[in-house]
Amino acid sequence: MLARSCTRCVARGRGPVFRTNIVPVRAQCRRYATPSGAPASSASGNGVGVLAPFVSELDRMAPSFDVRGEDIRILQTPADFYETLKDRIRNARRRIFLSTLYIGKSERELIDTLRDALRRNPELKLSILTDALRGTREAPNPSCASLLAPLVGEFGADRVEIRMYHTPNLTGMRKQYIPKRINEGWGLQHMKLYGVDDEIIIANLSTDYFTHRQDRYHLFTSKQVTDHFWRIHSGVGSFSFLVQPSARDAAGFTLSWPSTNSAPSPLQRPQAFVKSTTATLQSLMSPKDKQPEGDFADTRVYVLGQMSQVMRPDTSTELPVVTRILEMLASPAYRGSSWTFTAGYFNPAPSLTKLLLGTASTNNTVITAAPEANGFYRSKGVSGLLPDAYVLLARRFVHNVHRAGRGDDMALKEWRLGTVGQPGGWTYHAKGLWVTMPGGAHPAMSVIGSSNYTKRSYSLDLEVGALVVTRNEGLLQRLGEEQRRLQEHARTMTRDDFARNERRVGLKVRVAMWIVQLVGGAL
């Protein structure tokens, strides 16, 4: 634990400087407090004192692992991510595990890289986990499942395992009659993990993500961190369908439910399914029984998971952790802090919006995609209305900022690099939170993961991520550079900007808003 005790205070019976069950509005000892009552900090504003209250709280909320700041590498571009991923796959020694929404039909190069690695190393094993609804949507035409199934046929089920998670919310008549294009609204496997041996990348996977889609990409070199994410990957895989090649089936694959699975089929016994999945996941979401004693030397990584759909009672960790961080930032002690929050599809859960507006932090920034950087910009059909819906949500947030009297210390910025569908046009899909402590020059805490921070993310989809808390100067600077880099193509939006004719939304926006609530968190 990071709570520290001054020997003088202990002698006087005051106990620890920071208690773990309260927000530290006022420190108990001058040794660890500034005259204003804010926690003491180092020259960089990221010392033990200023981070201790957060770490004390977080240690009781989620599993954590201590690493060196040098063990976390922040990749800058989608091309960097893709080349790093392929390089790690080519040099894999023992295991490769990929958790992703789906692997696109055009990802022939990635599949070939996996195939070559398996051919060169007979000891190598591959495990892939995707979503059953998204992964089989195009069947019997080519799909994610038909793309991956041949790997099982070529290398055998003892070396290659392909799993597809299916929501227990879509069964019976509902599954039979709801169109495939919208059935994903009932829940998805949305985790984005790419593990190779003792390294893991938290990022996203599809053709656009490798070329012209701005996201975040963190590479963790840590056996402990990677092993825990592997256990989550394997846990979800244990209650997912098994993909097998099939020459008899027109789709080229079959989905089966092995008797060795940890739960009954969600399509046959959905309630019993959730009871079993809860038992599988609870230990993976819980903090370790014994935390390291004393201060963390460098960097602590908290593994976060949001599994509300398959946990009763729900002991998910992401929403509680993000909520607690923002609650603590509401304390006057953190008036000198600042935060940056980003979501490509800006539709944060109402509770988070309220907490962001209620922080005592100053110089805060929200970054989201401009309509021209939204993947649905000018798309055909009803989905083409989605960018307008997000514009309306962003406009409402800016008005809420004004009504809360936060216009001087809170800004919303739209990210744009060209126009989607035109040469050089990028989409924006970065997600996360950075927090800079009072007196600090760079973020000391950052959340990264698959979640879009929406109501849907916190109720329907399977999400994983990590919270990084660091005092390592190199990592502090890299987090600051990442935070600033994402704003290079972003500009501040005002109420006047949203009042312009081109930003007005029509009557169809109500339909778009409904779609956002249904599928907005699955993108």
C-alpha cells in the first residue's frame, strides 16, 4: 500500500497519513502536506504523497502489478502498431493470443504472418477469441470464421484454437428474427488484446487500424501483466463457441459447444450460462489478497475488466475505478490537477459526464472525432445519420460545460485529418483518460483499453483495459507526448461553432440517437 506513516504521528496515535477510505482533503501531518492542504508532491508533481491516496484506493479495487516505466512502450501510428505486431508474431516462441471483435476478411497478410510463424516453430501455439455475431455475419460468404478456420485444419486443434463468444441476451425468437446488421446491439466480445509470449499490446485490429485510423497503442513487456490478460482471454474462451473447419458446410466452418466448456451454451440455458461465467470471472476481476508492502518503486499497472453482461453479481472493475478517480478529483486538494478524456464516438455514460463536470481539476480537455473523421461519415443507409447524432451529443456537452460555469477550464476539441473516404482522410478512434497531478508537468495516470465509456460498454459488451500509475520520468514524458500528439489535429469547439448551419441536425437525428444507444458502443 502507498499510505505512509510519519513516526512522529504514529507516536502521537494519529496513524497513517492517508487513510484508504476517505478522500484526502487535508493531510494529517505537515511532513506530507502543503500549506493549502493538498497532498505533498515531488518537484514534478508526481511523487509518493500526491499519488498515495489514489493507489491506496485502487489497490483495493483491481488486480495490480508493478513494472518499470521502461517496460511500457507507446506506439505512435497505426503503421507502428501493425509492424510491431507482425514482428512479435514472427519471433514468437511459445504463445500467441489475440482477443478482438473480429479479423477482417482483407487481413490476408496478418493471417499469413501467423501461418508462417506456426510453420517455423512447432512449439508455438495460437489462440484467437472473437465475437460470434460479428465474426459470422457474412456467412456463408467469406467471414472472419471462414478466414481463421483453415489454420485449425493445417496445424491441428492442439496448436490452434479459435473461439467465438456469443451473448446470452440473443436467443430463441429474438435471435431468429432480428436482422444480422443490428443483432450486435444485444452484446459483443469487445476486448482488444494482442499477446505474444510475455508481451501484450492493448490496441485495435482491422485494416483501417493499420493505415489511416488514429487510435492508441501501448506495448507492455511484463510476464505478470501478460499472464493475467491471458487468464482473462482463456476464461472468456472457456465459455465461447469453438470454430472448426468443415468441408461439408457451405460457410467452410462449424461452431460447436465442447462438453469441456466451463458453462452451458448461452443459446440453450442463458441463465445457467451467466451463473457459470460469473464463477469463472470473479477471481480475475478481484484484487490480489496481499498487495506489495511499501511504496511502488516505479509504475503500477491495474488490470481492468467490464463484464457486466456475464457477471451476477457484477464485480466489474473499469467503471468503479474510473468513477473513483473522478470522485477523488472533485476534492479541493486536487484543484491544481488536470485531465484529458477522449472517445472517438462521444457518448459517455451519464454518470461519467456528471463526474467530469464535477472535478476540481483545471485546464481539462475532451477530444472526439469531427463528423468528417467519423467512420460512418456519408455512409449509406441509416448509419449515415450517426455522425449527426454524435455532433448533437458533443453540442449538449459543451452547453453543459457552460451551464456549469466551467467554460474557462474545460474544452471540447474535434479531431480531423482530411475527410473519411477521400485520399488522405483518417478516422479517429482513440479512447482513454489521462490525469496530471497538481504541480505535475505530465500525466501520472492513464486509462487505456477497449471501452468506449458508454452506457452500453458498461452493461452489454465484454471490455478490458489497463490503468497505468507512474512516477517514472520517461513514462511520464511519453504519456504527455501521447496526450499532446492526439491534439495536433484537434481544434476547440464553442457554442457558436455548433450553432453554424452545417452543424445543425435534422429531424432524422432522433433515429440516429436510437442507433447510437443500440450499437454505438460496439465500434
